Amino acid sequence: MKIIPFKSPTSREIDEAADTLKNGGLVGLPTETCYGMGVDATNAAAVARLLKFKGGRENKAISIAVADKTMAERYVDLTETAENLYQTLLPGPVTVISQSQGHVVKALESEDGTLGIRIPNYPAVLELIKKLGKPITATSANTSGKKPPYSLAEWQRYTSIKKQQLVALWLDAGRLAHQLPSTLVDTRLNDLTVLRQGEVEIPKASYQFGSFTEAETQRLGEQIMSSYRHELAFRPVIIALQGELGTGKTQMAKGVARALGIKTTIPSPTYTIVREYPHKKRQLQGRMYHIDTWRLPDTEELWTLGLESMMQPGNVIVIEWVQKMSQLVKKLKHRARVIWVDIQTKTPQTRTIRWWTNN
């Protein structure tokens, strides 16, 4: 591994780093958070080498770094909310998740086709990306399970010799200041969902959308579930649906099922109070329980139906007419991610869907 100084790099040093990336090499580089590991995000062999270095990724997505919004638009679809974040918070320690256009190595995308984008607030790295003319990966330089490095010496201490030998070049800017990781924001719903609060504080809020068709309601359900599906690895998710008859609660449930990879048709559970659907998608598996509380006289009946046994990691519990059981569900927020969805009919053709999470 070659080491070159990068506190105030010359054009020659930036050229050398760009050539290394063009040739498929792994490059350790400074960012405004910690040292990262960059490769050409469009080079399959380079990305495979990066994944070998990182180890233990288990199909986790890897963000990319671009030089500016114009470059980002070549790789992802930007919603109005994403456009606003690019204008107000970038460059900076914010990762904006958008729908990928499929122009980077697929292993970098999430399983639902999203891609995280960063514009580093580090002028020398921006110059490097511009010189390369392509995005680079924006993942920390530590291997799986190790602490993010803030200096070359720290990286070498926690990285095996075998792993170090996979790296072609290290851009050494000295010891970096300790910063929180980037704030992770999902903008696909044309409103933001903070998946990880980092250095940049973005307040939680509720989100409201106008929906006009059953297909749009299903699509929103799919996107909401996709945003929180990663949490199933360590806790259940409850989708609490409230709204009058015919507003689209079951359409929302169908979208949730689609996000989980469930192919079975999802009917209204009105005459069968609980329906159960196994799901398995890559490394995550469990069951989706579709519950209609309309005919339940009180909350105790929900326990009788086995709610306690449903509260396991991997499981998704979709409850229609939750307004009857809202106090019970509120008590479960320390055991599960609870996503509240309120659907209101505005006209026979339109409805407003508001959703929020308070845990």
C-alpha cells in the first residue's frame, strides 16, 4: 500500500489517486466524518474487492459520493424534498437516499433499489471525484465490526495485514477530528424520513400525502415498509392503520406485503380477524400478521388472539381500525417500531394519508 500526504494535495497527488481509482484500486481517504474507503462505484471488480475488504456486509447497501447535484442526477431520481436537501445541507455529513437509476454496481444498492448519495464537505475529495468523473463509494474504512478510523495508525491497529494488502493507496490527512456519522435521510416519499440522526440534526415530523388511486396507496405502503424493514433484524414493526370504511387500509396492507416479498393476495381480513403470511427476503424472515379489530369488543381480545407471541423480531403486525386499540398499541412502542397511518377521504376520488412514528 502506498501512502501519500493529503492535507493540502497538489494536482499531481489528486491525479495519482484518480488513476488508482480508474484502475480498480481501493483508496483510503479522509472525509468530514472519518476515513473512508473509496472505489469507482461503476467498476464491478473494484466493488467486489471493497466488499471483500469490508467483510460481513450481509447485503447491506453502500452509499456513494458525488461531486455535485448534477452528478447525482445521473445516478438517482431526485424528489422535490431531495432537491431541497441538496440545496440547503449539501455538501456536508448528510446521506440522501433516493431511487437508483441502476448505473452503479448493483451490490451498492439496497434490495429495494435505493441508493444513498453524499457530497463530502472536503474540497480535496471533491476535486478527486471531479477528476475521476464518476462517483466513488462512501463507506467508512473499517472492516466489519471494527471502529471507524480517524488516523492511519488507528486504521492499521484495527485492520489485519491481509486486509491492508487489499488497499492500493492511502491518502493521509493526519488525525481527523471525531465527528458523528452522517445523518441518513430517505427522500423517496417526497418528504423526508430520518433513518439515522448524525452530525446534522433534522427534526422528526409527520408526513402527509395526497393519494388518488389504489395503486398509489399500495405504493406508499410499500415505501413506508421499505424504509423500516432493516429494523426487523432486532424488533417487530407495527403498522397501525386508522380510517373509515373504504379509505384504503387494506390497499396499504397490500403495499406492506409487497415490500416484504409476499406474493399471496392480501384480502380484507373483515371476516377473518387475523391472517398470517410468512415472508422471507434475503437475510430477513418472519411473518406478517394482518389484523382487523372492527369486530373485537375490547383490547383483551387482541391478547387472546396471540398478540404477545407475534411481538418477535422479523414480524410485521398490520392492524386495521387501530383507533379502537390505540392505547394498547401506544404501550408497545418500547418493544416495537410503531408506524401510525391515518387515511382520510377528501372526495370520492381522493384521500389524504398522514403517517408518523413516535419511537
